[in-house]
Amino acid sequence: MICQDMMVEGVHFDLDYFSAFDLGYKSLAVNLSDIAAMGALPHFAQVSLALPKKLNESWLDDFYKGMTSLADDFHMQVAGGDLATSPDRLVVDVSVHGSCENPLTRKGAKPGDLLLCSGPLGLSFTGMTALQKKLAGFDTAKERHLRPKPRLDLVSHLQKHHTRIHALMDCSDGLVNDALLLRPAGGGFHLFAENLPLHTESQSLAVDLHINPQDIVLWGGEDYELLMAIHPEDYEYFPGWKMIGQFTEDPRVFVTHADHHEEIKEFKGWKHFSN
Amino acid sequence: MICQDMMVEGVHFDLDYFSAFDLGYKSLAVNLSDIAAMGALPHFAQVSLALPKKLNESWLDDFYKGMTSLADDFHMQVAGGDLATSPDRLVVDVSVHGSCENPLTRKGAKPGDLLLCSGPLGLSFTGMTALQKKLAGFDTAKERHLRPKPRLDLVSHLQKHHTRIHALMDCSDGLVNDALLLRPAGGGFHLFAENLPLHTESQSLAVDLHINPQDIVLWGGEDYELLMAIHPEDYEYFPGWKMIGQFTEDPRVFVTHADHHEEIKEFKGWKHFSN
């Protein structure tokens, strides 16, 4: 299998706070996350860059250092690609080749299935906001935004229990938007408000900025944690995963609190509240 | 093997005269030319686009039609890739996966080897100039610039005679610049002025613009014909190829006329006389 992801300066990253090393790291990480989301392992990567004149050779060296520092963790090679001139914006296109015995896909969730998540959500958005607003602290969140960790550490466990996994994906566009892609045909889902994986730094940001912390978890993107649909009886096989929702036959989408359901009717892009 | 080539609007192409179809065609063609230049055949392609808002869905459809029309000629698939948003410029990154039994490389030319070429050179530059200056006619040249033909038709013959081929590459940056890459270590080459593969349309352009037609052949790029180094005794095995030069121990580069040698001392980029 091949995963390919293109990142454009000003759309996907901002060189004001992305070092060359971080960008090299992240441009590989987002592709490795796609590989992990199929229950696979990576073999090698290719990279093409449209490089503006403002970035010199030492910038390029650091970019490759960032890529290879992550590639080395998984004993994979950065094999080559192309280097083009750009009159203005940097564009990075990375592809990763991987393989696995039992590929896992986004299709297959059934009504009644639980929605599990492998880690906190909204943390990358928290970090990006802190970086944009030059807020001190928020170190974990900033690190998550600049150098997300692809969850390849979970792959061997996923492969061991692949028959129990109905659907799997990585959470890159925000929890609600991604769960929409994972839901059964014609169905919807409930998200359990009390279980939403909110990090303390996201909570702090919400307080500082007077926004709803729940929104950060629901709509913040780029965390690259995994989302999974399984039969409720199989939950015991996935310790460490958070049970954050349940798929339904009903096509509507709710956030379920202890005492009420809150229907989500407007589906927003992951950047909807970043301005 | 994998070939990857990134094309940036305003650097590698101009949407004023590139239709969506032509650009889809060409972005695959330049990669197929790299595959042919190794004596290989293609299996499938991946494409990433950074797409500005000015280009709509119908533009994208036509782009893929252009790609697949060429892909179909070689029974290969366009497998997927990524679609990103660009705030302004279009960026196209295509990779092609291919294979062969006996890969041919750029290294291996020896002093005394002949330099052969598979077709006319400078024609793409002629077409680009005619398009930029909105000149009528020059139809073959315009076609060559917009839809270059990768020389995959030569691959089976190249494979048959692979032991006779000392070095091979595709001519994309202009004859002189590419022959520099092909020359033996420490060596140079002579180009035979009378044999240079000048097309009548390039001749016409030179007359119209009061420029030296030889310059168009020497420096015009993007023809995607093949250049090859072979032992002089093996010339008979490559009918249809033009014998345009010879590699030397002497590191200098000459254009050899019937009555004199003209040394090339200044090595120019392929766009040196396009402004």
C-alpha cells in the first residue's frame, strides 16, 4: 500500500513556528499515521519539495534530518523524490510504502458498535493556537502539533486482534468529521460527553480563550490518534483505548451528557474556530 | 523503480496555454520518460495536486482525462494520491512505478563512445516560444511542448541490446546540459554540427526571431527524446537513432563543424534564452 499526503505552506503549516526539522518530521508522520490506520508497517518514503528561494541548503538539511529522525525509529529509508523550484510557497509531498497481512479499513462499523479512541483529541489544535497566539506553556500541545506521533506502536496489537476490528482510521480532520466517515451506512453516532479525551492543556486553553473545551475535542484536527469501531463485547481486548461513543441506526449525531442529548446539526471544517 | 517529478505553475508550465488535459498528459509523460530512460516499463502512477480555487471540478476531470489517456496507452493505472488546497499556484507531483530486467543508467560512457539521439531536439522549446509569443503555425512543436511522447516505444529494443548500451538518459534539460551528465568521468564531448537533429519548425522559428537555430538544439529542453552512449562498432544495432556526437578524454566540449571546432565554455540553463 502507498499513502501520499501533500502539505502546502499557509494551508497546512506556518513557517513562522515550524522549524525545518519539525516540518520534515511532521510531513513523514502524517503519512505514517495513514499506514498505522490500516494496521500496516512502513518500508520506505519518497519526498518531493517545491522549494522557494527563501529556504537555503541548511534549511533543507534540517528538513531531511527531521524526516530521517522519525524514519530511523521505524527502520525505514527516505528513498528519494524530486526537488523543484517554487517562486513563493513551500510545498511538501511525501509518499510512504507499507504493507501488512490483514489490511484494516474504514468500512465495516455496525449500529451498536463502540467508538474507541487511542488517545487525547484536540491537543494539536491547542498547540497550534498557542503557537499562533505566542502563548507561553502548552508544551505538550505544541509538541503534538509540530511532531505528531503516528500510532505505529499499536499495529502489532491491531494485527493480533484484526478480526475484532470492524473499522479503523486515524483522526486527522477532527473527531466529528472523522467519525462521520466511520459510521455505518445510513447510520449516525453518539459521543459520550463525559468520556471525551480532553487534555488538561486543552482545558487551560479553553479557559484562557473563553471557548467551550468540548469544541476543541469535537472539531480540533491533526491529532493522528486512531479511531476504531468494535462490538461492545470486544472492549476488553483493547485496554488503554477510550470508549468515546457508539454507532447507531439513527442517522443523527449526538453528544450524550449524563442528563441530556445535544444534537450536532452543523458540521464544521476543522479550522472553523481557528480565526 | 520509482520516478517522481514535481511541476510548479509559473516555473514548469503556464496555464495560459496549458489546458487541463494537456497538463495531465504532460505531468505523466515526463515521468514515463524517466522510466523509458532506464529501459523500463511502467506499472502505475500516483498523483498529488495542490489545487487553487481558480480551478474547478471540471478542470480536475479534464486533468485526469489527460493523464489516463496516456496511461491507457501503456495499460497502466493512475492509482491515487492526494488533493490539497493551494492559495494560489497549482503544483502537480506525479510518481510512476515501473520495472525491468536490465536497468540502464547514466553512468558508463567511455571516451570514444558515440552519442546517439532518438529524435529531434529543440522542438519543445520551439513550441513553448510559439505559444508564449502567440505565433500561428508551429503545430508539431506546440504539440511536442504540450504533450511530449515518452519513448517507451524504444524499450523492448533497448532491452534486447542492453549489453551494447554504455549509458542512457532522457534529454529534458537541453542537449549540452544532459550530455554533460552522460560524459565519462573527467571527459568531455564533441557534438557534430551537421548531424544535430534540428526540426524544420525550429529552423523557421530561428529565422522569425533572428536567433541561431543551433542554439535551439543545444539548449532547448523538455524534448524527452533519449540520449545514449555506445561503442562506435555497435551503431548498426540502433537504426533510426541519430549519431550526434562523440565522447572524449579531453574534458572540453566542442561543436564540430566541417571546417572548425567551436568550444562551448559557458554552460547555460535550459531557459537561458527564453526571455
